[in-house]
Amino acid sequence: MSDLISTLQQAGKEAGFDFTEQQIRLFQQYFELLIEGNEKMNLTSITEPQEVAIKHFIDSLTCLNALQLPTGSQVLDVGTGAGFPGIPLKIYREDLKITLMDSLQKRVNFLKDTIEKLGLRDIKAVHDRAEDFAQRTEYREKFDLVVSRAVARLNVLAEYCLPCVKLGGYFISQKGPHIEEEVNEAAKALAVLGGKLETIKKLNLPISQDGRSMVVIKKEKATPKQYPRKAGLPAKKPII
């Protein structure tokens, strides 16, 4: 048994996830594709099997502990990078219909190749900037859940993500342990964009005990049409 698999099974049990043999096989294959792809481009600085299992795979799945996601839900992963959390969510919840969005074409090419090699269905990778993506009719206010592990501050992420959440849907921002200042800073942005803070779920990842926060935001009102603003503005001039 590989280090990745043994760690994944142990950490999964601690976090409340039981994996089938098929899921374990897919995670192992995904890990191999990630390491192979990382030799050609910068996908992740985390490459040790045990760390990938905990800090990428299990960490990606933790948003399922913050929200009861109905069967067949439409999920958008903004700034997905190497496919986190979207691909682990798809491996664990085959019923989810997932869109991965990233602004770098090389990463999107990697994601498309990975999806094909893993044989995953009802999941696609889209090359776009978040500001432009959210203004497209086919994606605006269409998703039950928008999730992001991107590094932008919450008030910026909210402008990227909330326009894509349907009324009554949710945006989950996966963050580190110290989030209170960022949440307070984002209060105006959430109000302007139609979101309401529902809860902040704190947890420690299995084995490593690294702290995490999941900021759960409900979409209560339609986002005004002018948001998100044109590319670059949300980061340069956040709503505060």
C-alpha cells in the first residue's frame, strides 16, 4: 500500500470520509498526474504523498462537512489551480456537476487532460478570468455552490464568486485558521453583492492538525449587474 493511500484512508476516517476502492484508485492516479504535471509547470509546492493526501485531498473535501449538498448540485470552483477542491469533490461525490475555472490556459489544459485520463463525467474546465466569467449569461447566478481555496482576501473573492451563486445557494471560502479580521472587512462587500454570512466552521485537518476555517455565505439577493467590475478592479479597489 502506498504512502498516499494509507494516509488518505487514515485521514479520511478521522475526517468522516470512507473511500471506495474505485475512489482510492482515482486519488492515486490523480496524485501521479499531479506530480507528472508539476515537472512541466508550477501546479503545487506540496508534493510529498502524505501531505498531498491531507493538505490537498482531504482539505478539499472538508467543505462537504460545512454544508448538506443535494444530489446533482451544480458546483463552481473559482481559481481552481491544479483542481482543488473541484476534482477531489468530484471523485468523492460522483453525482455533483462541477465546473473548474482558472485564468491560466496551461493549468486548464492540465485539468482537461486529467479529467479525461481519470474518466470523470459531468465536470469541465474553463479558461477565463473570474470577473469576465461571472458576467457571462450561461454562468451568472447558476450554481448551487461556489467554492474557492484561492488566496485573495474575502471581500475580493466575494466579488468574484457571489455573482455566480443562484438565489438560495452558497459560497464557501476555504481559509486558514485566523479569519475574523477578513470576515469583518468583507461585511460591506457581502451586503452589496447579495450575500449573508451564515457560519464560520473551524476545524483541524487530520494528522497534521493544521487549522482551517470555512466561511459559509448564503446568497439572499440578486447581485447588482455592475458586479463583478472589469478585470483587475476587484483586487485593486476592493469593496470596503
